[in-house]
Amino acid sequence: MVEAKSDPKVREKIDTIYKEVLSRNPGETEFHQAVREVLDCLGPVLTKNPEFLERKIIRRICEPERQIIFRVPWQDDKGEVQINRGFRVQFNSALGPYKGGLRFHPSVYLGIIKFLGFEQIFKNSLTGLPIGGAKGGSDFDPKGKSDDEVMRFCQSFMTELCGHIGSDTDVPAGDIGVGGREIGYMFGQYKRIMKRHESGVLTGKKLNWGGALVRTEATGYGAVFFIDEMLKARKDTIEGKTCLVSGSGNVAIYAIEKLHQLGAKVVACSDSNGVIYDKNGIDLDLVKQLKEVERRRIKEYANHHKHAKYTENGTIWDIPCQIAVPSATQNEISGENALKLVKNGCIAVSEGANMPTTPEGIHVFLESKIAYGPGKAANAGGVATSALEMQQNASRDSWTFEYTERRLAKIMANIHQLCYETAEEYGTPGNYVNGANIAGFIKVARAMVDHGLV
Ligand code: GLU
């Protein structure tokens, strides 16, 4: 690989900064991983722009502007008191108000929220829209909870969070475990405490009270538009390809929908318990019914379609495919999984989830020269459409599905082009990891220089 010039002294400085990040943030392994991936791409950028080093942009970018950690007490249906921990990490506001989702999952701790918030800075920058980077959430597990329990939790969570957010300050949205229902309960509580119907304070709202068409579909659709762009650049198309989409949540469902619309066949999806393989192609109406309406496990798919095969604790990545869209969670593709995918003939990977591929897996994809779209670029359609929702809220307008989907497709094409051209400019053609990290970083870094030492 021909790499753009990177001064060895600059590399040394980057190493020192990384070591500092490790010692200042002990135990936060996912955050370390996300920082490492970005810093590894920045040598040539800092060699070209020494002022970024002089002004300590990297050190500043790795330190969140503000971190809020709070107690979330609530009562379950038995009347028992439960305590969870809530987080909001407002990472960077150089480009606009803080923007990023909330994740409710038992694995959540500061290291996960910080990795997500850090990624969000660069992802949001790539969209070309005026949004800073943030993330939040809780170790609350919505699985198995009643609607009332989820409501009481969301109300308690928002009672603390409401003082820190606002349509020009910080605009949360959904992520794993947070969808329209949770956003609704949180919006209701914000409205009640603040005595303001402030539509722009949250995105991912339902359509009848300020939500935007296409927001639900946006992350999955966007990830597929990104594959479309990567394949077009290689004079290939999605049509007729066999695909794997891991997960079966919001991102996975709409990735499958768009792949099917574009003539591909998705043969497998999954959840944290197991994998469904359907050689006839995944029946998406059934998945939607099971997951969106009944909130059940994907295992049930096999009760409705006897020909489908369910494998408890199986890995989806052993199934032969040409296109893979990891849409479940971080680090779901190991180096071994990546090798298997490539060996089985996979030509394109588009990350619907955040950081779903381990560093070893990324190495395999880059070495094999398949079309590999990292999450920062490939799943930016979700947050980009959130920014379109904010535009509609600010102008008290609502756009049609067709118009909004066209805007989304155009944004994804622009992100692709920016990453593609940046990768070429820095001597690593086809390397979207370099392209995304460098292009995302430069825009934020320039804004930080403009704003002085803040
Ligand atoms: N959680 C999504 C992401 O990872 C969306 C965030 C948003 O819409 O603010 O980008």
C-alpha cells in the first residue's frame, strides 16, 4: 500500500498522545479502540498541517467537552426500587449542537458511551450538516420490561437529562434499545418539566408529533446506498447479490428492505441469541411483525417458516455471501469471521452498526481490497436524517417521503465521494477507513482552530 508521507516525529507524537489517552481513561477498552483507529490514520494529515499539532487539536478532540453521569431511580411493576446509571457525553460542539443517540443496554458503561460519542464527532462531520458529536444512554435493560416500566424509567432518565439538552444545545435520538416508544416517553417528560413543546430537542420522534418521514428507515437505507456507491465505483451493482444482515433491529430491518428493493437477496439475519437462515430470502414482513410489533426473539421466525433454519448461538458470518451488512453491535466481526467472509466470496461490507469490526477484521478487509465501508461513513444516514428532522422542526414543516429519501441518497453519495477522494488524495485509493477518518477529522479540526482555545 502506498501511503501518504507521515513524518516519523509526528508518528511518535501521535503514539504519545495515544498512551496518554490510555492512562487518562483506564479500562475504557472500546473508547481506546475507537481512538486508535482514528489516530492511526492521522499521521499524514498532521505532517501536512503542523498547526493541528501546535494547537493540540488531537489531545483536545480526545477529551469530551462535558460528561454527565447520573443516578436513575425508578420503580418496577412489583413496586421494587431499581437503580440504573445514566450517561450523556457531550464530546464536541465545533460543528453544531451536540447530536447523537441514547443506548439502553445492560453492557453500557462510560467506555461504550465514549467510543460511540467519539465516533459520532467524525460521522456527523462527514454528513456535511451542522451537528456536533455526543452520545448517551444507560445500563437499563429494556428486554422483558413492561411498557409501564419502560415509561417510568424514561421519565426518571429525562428528569435528570432535561437540564442539559435543548434544540440548540444537545439533541439526543435513539440507538440500541431506544426507539419511537422511548423517545415518546422522554419527549413527554421533557415537555412537562420544561413547559415547552420543543420539537427539535429529540429526533426519531413519531410522525404525529414532530417526527420526520424516512428517519426510521434512514440508517439501514443509508448503509445500502453506501454499498450501491462503493459498487458503482467498481462498475458493479447490488442486483442479484446474496447478502447477510446481522441483527434484526431497526438498522437491520431497513437494510434488508432496501437490499430487497434493489434486487438483492438477504438470506440471514440474527439477534443476540442466534441466527436465522432462510435460503428463499428473509421474509421481512414477518421480521417486522416479530420485532417491531410483538417485540419477540428472532428464533420465532422458524415457527412460521419450517424451511428456515435457526442456530442458537451460531455465527452468521460463516454463511456464504457477496454482501455483508453488520447491523447488530460493536466487535461482532472478528479477524477470523472476516477471513471466512472473504474466503466465501464476500465483495462488499457496509457497517450499519457502530464499530462492528474488530481491528483484526478491518485489517483483513483492507488487505483483501474488498469494498469496505466503515460505520462512520456507511451508517451516517441515520444521524443525517435526524439533522433533516431538526431542519423540518425548525421551519415547522414536513417533507414527503420521496423528497426526504432523495436527500438521504444524495447525502450518502456525497459522503462516499468525500471518503473516496480523500483516500486517493492521501495515497490509499479504495481505503474508506482512511478516507472517512481523515475527511471527518479535518473539518472538525479546522473549526476548532477557528474557535480559538476553547
Ligand atoms: N444512534 C445513531 C447513530 O449511531 C443515530 C444518532 C442520531 O440520530 O442522533 O448515529
